[in-house]
Amino acid sequence: MAHEFWLSDSQWSAIEPHLPTNQPGARRVDDRRVISGIIHVLKSGCRWRDCPSVYGPSTTIYNRWSRWSRRGVWKRLFEALRQVAPADTHAIDSTSIKVQRSATGPKGGVIRSVSDARAVAGRRRSTLS
């Protein structure tokens, strides 16, 4: 894909010493591939599960982002990247506003009804008064 993001060799050499090591659990997959996938999701704004498969399983990418966010690893990594190229600064923003389902009106669109007063006044009677 033309829109894939991959860490350059200089970027990778800057952040590699800051990666957590000796973690318990299953053997970790390629860190460079997963981190490139995480940055791809952050830059493109796509959902985690829509991340291209070249970066690995989307659950691995999300879980790595989530765990490392709680532990403050990303702050160290982005600081290391900033020190490599101070002029190459980008903003990562994920602003969204959640709206209630009924914020746009009832299901099926807005239903317009004649007011009761207008309906009574305009009603025709079948007998003469």
C-alpha cells in the first residue's frame, strides 16, 4: 500500500534503547513492525481493527498501544524521536464528539403532525348544526 508508515533506520535506532525488555508472557513479535502500525493508526485515524495486515494482528497492535500507554512508554519513545529530528514535529490528535442516538430526531426522520387545535377547528361535521 502506498499509504503505509514505516519507521526509518534513524528513527528506529533512536527509540530501540527505550523499549521495554524482559517482559513476561508470550514471545513478542517484531517491535518495529508493531510500532509502525501504531503510528499508522494514529496518523490516519482509522480504527484499530482496520489497520493493514502488513503491521501484524490488529489486536496485538491495540494491546501494545494500551499497555505501553498505561506504563508511560510512549512518552519516552516520542521524546527520543523528537531529539533525533527536532524540526520534524507532528501533532497527533484524536478529537471526537459523541452524540446520543436520538440527537437528530426519532427513528425514521422527523414526523410532522397537525396540532390538536388546528385539527379540531378544521374538522367537518356530518350533521348540520
